[in-house]
Amino acid sequence: MQPTDRAPSRPPPPGASVMALLLALAFAAPVAMAQAYRDASLAPDVRARDLVARMTLQEKAEQMQSGAPAIERLGLKRYGWWNEVLHGVARAGNATVFPQAIGLAATWDTKLMEQTADAIALEGRANYNAALRRDPKGTNRYFGVNYWTPNINIFRDPRWGRGQETYGEDPHLTGQLGMAFIRGIQGTDPKLYKGVATPKHFVVHSGPEPLRHSFNVNVAPFDLEDTYMPAFRNAIVDAHAYSLMCAYNAVDGVPMCANPLLETRLRKDWSFKGFVVSDCDSVRDLITDFKTSPDRAHASATAVKAGTDLVCGTTYLGLPEAVKQGLITEAEIDRSLLRLMEARIRMGLLDGSAHDAVPYEAINSPQHRALALQAAEEAIVLLKNRRNVLPLQATSKIAVIGPNAALLQTLEGNYNGAMVNVELPVDSLRKAFGAARVQYAAGAPLIDGMRTPIPETYLKVAADSAQHGLKGEYYDNLEFAGTPKMTRVDPVINFNFEHTAPAGFTPKQFSIRWSGVIVPPKAGKYELGFRMVVPKDRPLPNIKVWIDDQLVVTPELAGIGAGNAAVCSAGNCQQKMNRIEFTFDDTKPRRVRIDYVRSEDDRASALEWVTPQDVLIEPAVAAARSSDAVVALVGLSPDLEGESMKVDYPGFRGGDRITLALPDAQRRLLQAVKATGKPLVVVYLTGGPISDPWVEANADAIVQAWYPGEAGGAAIARVLKGDVSPAGRLPYTIHRSEADLPAFTDYTMTGRTYRYFDGPVLYPFGHGLGYTSFRYAAPSLSAQRLKAGDALQATVTVKNTGRRDSDEVVQLYFGKPGDRSKPVLAGFRRVHVKAGATEQVTLELDARTLSQVDAEGNRKVRAGAYTVYAGGGQPKHAQVTQATLQVDGELALPK
């Protein structure tokens, strides 16, 4: 009799004897009945082989989807492979939200990176455990413990909207930070992973976003080996990442999820034993965009045979038909499925593990909140500080202006979780300097015509009240029934309730009624609405908005707003926005009421408006006149730059940027407040760089704060006040203008990044100022003469010659004989140095660090004279010391 947990047996091959068949069954039955895959004492690959052998072909195809269903007869739970933790557990409810990845890169702190990833992995386990308690049958998307992170693509062009997700433009910096993140996610036990990291997107992938599903890169062997591959090699060979994601684009005419590089470079050269997952719907792209496959049977067979084991999407449901047509064998399918099942075993998903005891309270623990603050502080880069205007005096009266002073989204970044305790930058500055010393005025939207949350200064709980904001009545039911469970004043109506709820409430089982008045700044035509983001094919949020008892917003009135961003990726969400014109005939307060019923997985979040142009500037100018200094929190937002977005404002296209300049609406604001003569401190909250000639010429100080996470406001306030000396360093070059760059679609590295750009720049890679000064001694080398292939130790001595304790980022660059690039980053270390004290840093440089790549893509250590530079930045852009090294002989290195 066929065991109930075993796939139906296949007919014997032609010519097999009855005796052979009986012997096979005799040996197979005990193995099947023993259920070897349940035996935790066996090796994971042995267990996986037994488990796969028990599945039907249809079940195998289903298990190779990102949403893998349960197989109850095998005790296999439903599992969602699609999970994100770019800078905190994302899209799964409450989480500690760390600075965006590019901000983490600006810390130049591998220890901090590993600690951050370790905290993220712990919170991921807490979320997974809670999800299983809610539904013991398994988990859905965003609640698993393998993660499609980190993004280690090279930020080769500052116009790329997803550059914010990367670790910058340098392969060495990216590789070192990527390895630290992977170690933190996966842990130290090779038999039981805390989580599984998935470096992405392999390979040669960095926009443009509108072309990502169909563009091809004919990459030069030199650029492939010198720029695009090193960080991936670090991730797989050195950090032992157990997964990898293939990119959308094609390389040398072959889509990456069907590209021979998956076998030749990844499996053969790097001995990768883990699994490859496709980017979302990239296997479907073989049919729809690249048109290399006529249907999903052919596409799925092609991708699996190339080495793509798991599909994000459902295209692999075509595998049974592919077997039927002879396009692929079941054994080839088994090869991929074995990798997936072994991964599930190594994550402890079949047996349980010590990680199952991680409580939900691990999420946003005091330790993790402290780590988020440290990361946000370390990430801040002081670009400019004319006449030492920073730090500000603690007794200063400050005008806080700009659209990013009170915008939730610029703290969050993209691929983010829901922050538990939100403190906007303006509130942090009020705490730091005293509420009586801070005047706030938004002053401008991010960009002309873009809807933004109505600032607190134009909302009041009542017409005769001085209290800003709206009264929020929170009900623990969907009918606004009974007495509100909680009543409070919400200064801004802008929230993220994705998979979460206000404290003390249950997700999707609450309703909120906000009431008060809107006070328009001037008479005129406004555009009002409520920001709504919903999963694809789901009903719209249950939102109603009344102005003076007139119903102006309902789900039925909602339409797709032209020019508005979709903040979910890969076609799995839709953003609906009303564009309701409303005319205010005067500036009298208007009654407002909002009823929101939270019963679906939407992300309705913000009461927004578009005002007549420049009507917000006047209050900002008035605030500046009565203050000692202006702090302008300006820049971009993840609604303007990001992944595959429906954005087409001037200067932006599809999530990418056309210009590096600050949007006009914000520049007009800065020009107006600068005219008051007060010192102007510009704080950029962005992912990509801002390069604006007017700001550079007129700002007294410029601070790059990134999308800084939940503690970003506090970090900004502490740096501006001088409680922390900034020591972040740029992970990319800030060019003077996009006109200095090659075409965005050109993947040749000539003229790109600090290594291959020869012209003047606004701020160089590695740049960052502080509130103290440092002096370097010449680096001490373990040898002045070295045999090719031997390692080298370089010891750098740095002294804090100022009056403040501060971190410093020690940077080591190598000038190599005959190298096509400038001196390149070869080592770095972030250290804390007390005022007047000296620290020594020893950096070990291996053969790959000393090597070079030739035109054919071969890497070798070459004989000749090398120059070692040590300092706080690049040679020619910072004061550095140097030493020389002679390398004898030549050594070819493996791919």
C-alpha cells in the first residue's frame, strides 16, 4: 500500500524486472514510514531529500512559489517567502525603524551594522512567532524569517531612485557593510540560522526604474569584475549568505533569472550552496517583456534549469506542464526544491528551535530604540559649516521650517515597518531647545502640485482654541459605538497602520473620528483628500471627510490620482487618491470631521491638501524674522524617489530623478527666509544627493540626515545642539549637476563614482565634517616589501586635536601601479577618540584588496610600487599621510 504521505509512485522504467521493483519497494517502505525528514539528528540535506521525495509534482511547483501553501499530510506549514528587512522588519506591523540603508552606510560602522541586523533578526523572529500564534497553520507574506535584504547593488548613478536602499557607490564599502549585515541576520550557528539573508539584485542592476523589466546591459568584463561583482562575492564567499536574488534586467542579452552567471559564477566559481529567488514577476518577464519564452511552461523551465529555485509570483505553476512537454525533468525541479526545503530546515521551521521563545516584546525594546538613536546619530553627515554656525547655542530662538520638519514618510524611508513611538523632527527640536524658543511653519510642499499632510498650524481642536491639531476619538469597534476607548489630540493626521493599530487596539478592529477646524492661510482654491494605499484588488479604505458638514471625501469618490506615488512595490498595491477641489472664500475656520473605519489591510494615512502656490511662505518668513537662526528641514521623500513609482513631477520620473537640484517650491522658501539675514541651516532628508547651486552658495550650514528612522528627529536635534559631534561620511559623491554625468542608461563606469570621475565635485565620497579636528601620523606598514599574495597590516595613529570628544572614520586608500582609477578605498574603521587623546587602528589588507582587474576581467596582484594613504577622507580632498609599499611578483586570483 502506498503510504499516505508519499507521492504516487511512478511506473518502472522499461525492462525493469518484477523482482527489482519488489526489492525497491521493500527498501523504500521502511524509509517512508520512518519519515526521515522529521528526524532532527539527520543532516539537513538528507532530510530535505526525503521530504521532496514525498511530494507530488503539483505540490513541488506550489512549494517553489513565494507563497508556498501547506502540505498538511506532511506536516508542512504554509510559508510566505517574501519578507523584507531593509532597515528594520518591514510591512509586518510595529518594528524598530532604523535609518534607511544609505544612512546606515554613512555611519561607516561595520560593528553597528552587524548589531543592527542582529536586532532586526530578533524582531523578525518575534513577528514570526506572533504570526504562528495567530494562525498555527503558517505564515503569509512579510512574516517569515528569510529576508530579501540587503540591496548591495552599486549606486553608480545618483539619479537612481532605489540608490537609497544601497550602501553607496564603492565596492569595498558596500562589501564590508553587506557582510556585516548578513552576519547579523544569519547569526553564528551554521546549523540553525536566525534568519536567511538574500543579497540582491544579481547583477549589474541600478535603474532606470521605468526600464527595469526589459533593459539589457552589455557589460565590459572589466566593469563586471571591478565594480559590479565584488560585493556579491563578499556576500556569498566570505559572509556565506544562504540566498541570493536575481535581477530583472538582462546581461549580455540574457535575462538575469535565466542567465548562465547563476551557474558559472555563483555555483561553480563561488561554490554557492543556498537558493536563488527571482525578483518579483521577473520570470514572467521572460514572456511579457523580454519575449524569450512563449508561455509560463517554457519560462519556468528555463529559469529553473538556469538556477532560479524560487519564484516571486506564480509563474512556476507552469512547471507540471513543462515536465509534460519534456522541457524539464522532475529531477531538475527536485534540485531546486531540495535547496528550499533544506533552507526551511536550517531556519528551524520544521522542528522548532530556541528562536521560537523570542517574545513579541522584543520588538522595539529599549535596547533596540537606543540602537536606532545611535545609528541615526552616526549617520548624520555635516557637509558644510561656515563660520562654525553649528552647533547652535542652547538658548537660541529657532525658526523650524520646511516640509520635512513634520513628515512621517521622511523618517520611515521605504521598505519600512510601522514606528511605535513617532517623534517628528520639529517636536524633537522643541524638546531640545524648549518649546517657547521654537517657532514652526511648514513654508512649502515638497514640490509644487504635490499633496502633503495639512500641517498642525492650520488645524485646531476648535475655532476658539489655541491648541493645534484635531481631536481624535478612538473606538475599539467598527461602528463608533459607545464611549471612545481613547481620546487625544493628534497634531497631524498622518499615520501608518499597516498590520498594526494604536497602542491598546487590535489591528483591523478599530475606528477613529477626528474633529476640529481647518484654518486656511489664504482664500483660494485648494485640493483636499485623504491618502489611501491599499493592497491590489482589495476594497478602498472606509474614509469619510466632511468640511462644514459637506461630505467631500468618500471611498466612492476616490480615483487614481495622476502624478501620485504608489508606495508599494512590484505591482502589489494600488494607491488611490481623491483630487477634490475646495474653495475657501476667506480664512475663517472651517469645521472638519473625519470618520475612518479600519477593517481592511489598507494604509489610509493622511489628511492632505494642495494649497495655492507659495501661500505657506509668509508664516515661515515671519518665524525667521523673530528667531536667531533658521533650521530648514527640506529635501525629498520616498513618495518622490523609490522603486518603480508612478511619479511624473518636474525633475522626477518613475521613481528616478531627472535633476539633482532641490525642488523649486522648497528653494523659493529658502530664498525668502534667507532674505531676513538670519543664519540658515539646511538639513536634507533624502536618499539620493541634493546638489543645488543656490543652497550651496547661501546656506551657512548643510547637514545630510537621510531618511533617519524612528530616532531621526532626536538625532538631528542632538547634532544641531552639539550634544553629539557629527562623524558620518558620504557613501557617494555629490556631483555639481546631473550635467556632469554620463547617460543614465550607460552602465560603463567611465566618468562614474569617485574612482572614475575626473572633474570637480560638490562634495567627495568619504567627506564629512565635525565639531573637532584630527591629526594623522603616517601609516605604519607590517612590511615595506611584500610578496604578491601575502597580506599586509597597516597601523594608523590618529589624534583628536580639538576640544570635543568625537568619532572619527579612519580611511585608508591605495594607489596601485598602472591602475585605471584613482586611489581606491582599501580599509576603514570608525573609532571614538576623546579630546586630546590618540587612538591606533590596525587594518589588515588581503590579496584581493591589493589586486587589480585587467581589460579581460582577470584579477591579479601586480608587481610594483604602491602608495598607502591614511586620513579622514580621500587624497586630494582631505589631509592625508602616506607610506609606500613594494610588491614583488604577480599572482592571479580566482573569480
